[in-house]
Amino acid sequence: MTDNNLISSDQIEGYPHPKVTETLFGHQFAELEFMNCFKSGKLHHGWLITGTKGIGKATFAWRIAKFLLTQPIARPEPKGLFSNSGENQNSDLEENLKKAIVTRILAESEPRLAVIRKSFDEKRKTFRSSIRVDEIRHLKSFFSLSVSDGGSRVAIIDCAEDMNINAANALLKTLEEPPEHTVFLLISHNPQSLLPTIKSRCRELRLSSLTESDLKSALRQINLTIPENEFEIYSLLGSGSVGNSIRLLEHDGASLYRTILSFLNQLPNLNGFELEKFIGTFSGAKNRSRLELFIELLNVAVARISKAGITGHSSSHECLRDEKEIFRKLCPTPNISKRWAELAQTQAENLKHGLAVNLDPGSLILDTFFRIEDCAKTVR
């Protein structure tokens, strides 16, 4: 059972957990695909729910769990004393039962629901970096328990790529011989990183990034709005993701991206003093989430440079018009795009590793900018 007053690893601090989200915007086709499979009577036991981080995959998974766990349990026709009970009375009983089940689901006390996520490390007072094999082994005890009222079981894993290799192999064994009447819902932002054997045993439901209209509606649902004069840049950086938009708004992502562009505009000769002064603003544990956002935006910028030489660039937003000129200077031709694309890939991997092993933020960002500077010098 989870204390609902505590933040969990699958929740953005300060915002409602996906399980309590009332309306899911933008994923009607995915819902239809799942419902058609359910109605066919051939529901797959494993579902891999994929798409950009923060677009509603967890909300979608919890909606499926609520739906499956509140389905009427097939029983033989009533005989004897209660066979003439009124339909309205039965309907009321079923509705009350559904409400009780949903209440237990939200409290994570429903015995037919298991939720696997990164656990909290009491010693370090932070969430663990991965889902460990112990968490997956808990599923064995979950499946071994008898359920008095029958019905389906649901296991939510959020997110699947957080599993370490031992945990992934343990889950694979369960997916290979799944318990009866059990549905696994694996949430994944990066399915390419999963074991191929896990992916092959799941049916993928790919969720698309939200449209401008759906994004605005989803943000209004949690009492957030993007300033109209900044919507284009936030839409670009947020990639149609509610989660990304929340982080961008919290840390003034538009300003961070403009800062990145100002440094890129200095290339191939960076102002080291100015850069070091800026990097100093990321020191301390309290700036961790801002640092992570800055690194993501830096990856976005370099990836967009690599595309500029091939696709070109056009935008009405002032900030993005500046971007166009900077990227045209750094990447004027398709041949040069290849060099930036290679840098984008290695840079993303290096930064991810640096964050994982808690490298000094200053050194991490400085090293990245030096690599960018070196690449800029080779294309002049």
C-alpha cells in the first residue's frame, strides 16, 4: 500500500499522480485498439505502452487497469432463492462494487493489482537508480495469492527500461509462462533499450505526441497554461508532452534554450569565462532537475543542428528565427550534417552516463561544450 501523501518515482513532484487523472487526451486510437482486442476475447497478456516521455502513457495504463479490474466476473445463471432479484438492484450493487475497487486501486491496496516502480532508498533518502530484481520477484508472491472474488489481475511496470538486467531476466521468465487472467502493462519511453525477448512477448501500443489542442487541454486539467507568446517555443521543446511542458515551465525552459543558442552563436570560439559563470548556477542538489533539463535541451539543440543542413528551418517565433541563422552557419550542407549527427549520438550517451554516475555538473557541461566547439571548428 502506498502513502498517497508521499511522492513516488513515477510521479512529477507537486503534481497529481497519473492514476488520479480524470481525462486522458489524445489517445483515442490506442484506446480503440485495446478495446477491440478485449472485445474479441483474445486479450494479449503483455502490453508494451510506448511513446515520448510525459504524453500520458502511465495515465493510459492506469485507465486500462481500472477498466479490467472492474469488469463483471462471469458467473453461472442464478438459481434458487435469489434468482428473481431485480435488475436495478444488481446494477446498483455492481456500481457500488466498481467504486470500491477503484478506491482500492487509487490507494494501491487492490489485491489484484501490482505496481512495480523504482523503490525509495531510506539510507540515501532518494529513489534508487533502477528497478531491482527483488521488486520483480514480488510478483511471484502476488501471483501465488488466491483472489477470493476471481477476475483479472494487472501488473503495471513503470517504466520498463528502469529494470536492471537481473530484473529484466526475471520478468522475462514470467512473461514466457504468464499466469492465467493476468495482464502486464509495461510503460516504456525508450523501447529500443529493452531486451528483444521482452518486446517479442508483448503487443506494442504506440502513443503519439499530443496535438497543440490536446496539450493545452491536458495542461488546463492540472491548472497550467503556457503563455500564448511563448507557445511555439514551448511546443517545440516539449514535443507534445505534458511532462516535458511541466518541467519547461517550472525551470523557464525557453530562457535556458535561448542561453544555449547564445553560446552556440559564439562558435567556433566560446567565451570560457561566461560559460563557466553560467555553469555555476547548476551546482547543488537543489538544482539537479534544472541541470537534467538543461542537458536534455542541449541534446535537442545539437540534434536540431544535425537536421538543419538537410531539412532547413523556418519559424515565425523570434527565438527560433535566431536559431535558424545560428544553425545555418554551423551546418550549411547535408555532408556536414553527418558530423553533427555523430556528435549528437555520442554526446547524448556521454551525458546520460555522466548523470548516472553523478559526475560533477560543471565538468560534464564544460566537456560537452568543448566537444561541440571542436565539431564547429571542423566544419568551417
